[in-house]
Amino acid sequence: MSNLPESKGNRKEEILEMSRQLKQDEGVEHAELKGFRSGWLKTHIITIPLLLFFVLTGQTVAGAGVLAVTAGFEFGHQLEIYRFTQKKSHLVQSIFFASCAILFAFFAIMETQGWWG
């Protein structure tokens, strides 16, 4: 029984050593994840009023640009989740958002170049 705390201490040191060898810092990873979540939320909070403004003022090109960027962001997000989980729902979502990003970007380019009807 007296070896129990020592074995826990040894195991902790082994884990820390493995982490050092992999050059991973869980604190940095945690901060990056929190930053991503915060950025995701703020991006969507900014996007919604912008889109409403563009729709109400008839600025479809600007709205399409904002939607293309937002859909591209979501595509990357869903694709990374799919790569980690291998859940088909995330693959379907990533394909959907990639398609939206391409279509909105195509529309914005067509409209600004005068190629649209």
C-alpha cells in the first residue's frame, strides 16, 4: 500500500514526459479551442446583422460574399469534425457548406462582373 502514491507519481511523470516528447501543450490546445469557439460565435453574431442589412438595402453581392465566407468557415469546421469522428452527418454538412461557399462566391463574381442576367 505504501507504494501506491509513488506509483501514481511515477505514472504522472511518465505522462508528462510523453507530452514533452510530443511537444504538446494541453494548455495551448485548450486556449485554441476556446478561441475557436469564441470566434465562431462572434462570426455568426456579426454575420446575421450584416446579412439583414444587405438584404434590406438590396446589396445582394455583398450578402453573397458574406455568405460565401461564412459557408467556407463552416465547411472547414465540419470537415475537421468529420475527420476526427468519421460521422457521416458531418461529411454531409461539410459537402453542403462547400457547395454553398462555391455557389455564393460564383454568384458574387457573376454579379460584380455583370455576367448575371
